[in-house]
Amino acid sequence: MTATAFDNLLALTDRLGPNMWLKLDWVAFERCFGADPNSKAAREAAIAFAEHNHLIVHFDDRKEFVELGRPHFNRDNDA
């Protein structure tokens, strides 16, 4: 995982509004979370990231992507 990739992911997810999804392919996922999405540690890191940032995470193994979505506005940025 690179700090830049993780910071970019955080900036993008902060801008997600309700019912908006960010789709990461396996390469982008590995760049942000440091391992293949089939890795238990990487999945746990993605789930923790999602929970911490009030997001939903969905792993679609058949289509080889991961989605991060927001069910409501990010209260931390609702000033």
C-alpha cells in the first residue's frame, strides 16, 4: 500500500454522496490496501476503512472489482 494511493482513495470517498459508488478493480484495490482482494488481511483492511469512513464495501469476485459506496451524506463534511 502506498500512502499516496490511500490518501487519494480517502479524498475520493470523502466526496461520495448518497447512493454514489466508487468501483476499484483488483489493481487499484491492491495499490490502496497492499494485497490482492482475495487476501483476508486486505479484505479486513478494506472493511475497516469502510466502517471508519461511513461507507459500504461490496466485493464482487466474479467481476473482479470492489465497490465503496455511501448510503447517506458524509456527516463529517456537511458544514
